[in-house]
Amino acid sequence: MENDSTRQKIIDATIQCIGTYGIQAVTNRLIAKSANVNCAAINYHFGSKENLINEAMKCSLDNYLSEFFNASSGKGQATDSQAVLKRFLGDTLRDALSSQFFTKSYLYDSVVHNDYSGIFIEKLNNFLNRLYDHTGDKISEKNAEKAKMAIIQMISSIMFISLVPNFFKRFLNVDFKEPAIQKEYMEILMEHYCNPSTAKEN
């Protein structure tokens, strides 16, 4: 039990360090200090820093995605597909903007090394299939490909803004970290992709 506790403490500390300093700045020494353990404990439980970071990223992603679906099916929660999609996109935008180092860490291998074999890509695609099962009918009842492309477009718009929130600052002088701006952004996204009248026109 003590070993399990120490292992989890190291994982939690790693998640915190990635979120605070970014994946490239994280070292065994920094993690050990945050977890109040020695570096030998990291090697004992994980073998290497790379293994530890992969495990931390996996745990963080698993927790986030499972919490989302548990909340979506929980008692007293809205189960309407449009409400599920809106809540997921809104929560993702908010959390990604507040933890930009972690958001960038998820995408690091894909963007920097052109490597799409990582755990994040696998879990993201599995998650999108589940999200489509929950919400695809609201976007397009008869065309699965169209619904999936719309979900990709919505996810992409969220990911881009969360990674570079000031990219369009000269074009649109707003702060995407402001909750009111996030809400307005989400309303426009949902209206464009999930408005019944828009669906009929298309």
C-alpha cells in the first residue's frame, strides 16, 4: 500500500510540475522535490522520466475524460446531446486556457516530432468516437462523415484558441481567458454547427 501511495504521489507531482513549468522544463529533481521523495524512488517506480511522464499524461487524460462522461450521465445532469457537446467544449476551452503548459504537452510529440503514435492521440480518437455516439445525431442525423467533420472542426477551434489565445489579438481585441468571452465563443460555435435551421439549409 505504501508503494502504491508513493507511486501516486509521484504521478500527482508530475502532473502539477508539467502544468506549472511545461513538459520540457520538468526534471526528476523537480518532480522529486514536489513529491517529497528522492530521485531513486522515481527510477524504482517508473524506470525513467519518460515512463513517468507518459504515465502522468495518461492518468491526467483518463481522469478528465472519465469525469466528463460520468458527469454527462450522472443524476440531475442534462443528457440532451447538444447540452453534452456544449458542456464538453466549454469545459475543455476553460481548462485548456488555464493550463496551457499541459495542453501544449499533450500535443508536443505530434507537433514537434510529427509522431502520432502517443497515448494522447489514441485516447483522443477513442474519446471522439464516444463523443460522436453522444452528439452526432444533433449535428447530422443522416450523414456520419459530416457529423464527424463538424466535431473535428469544433475541437480544432477550441484547441487552437487554447494554444495561442492571443493569435488574433490584432484582429479581435478580446481576452479569451475571460469567462464571458469564452461563453460568447461557445454560443457562436454551437449556433453554427447545431442550429436546426442551419442543418436544414445544408
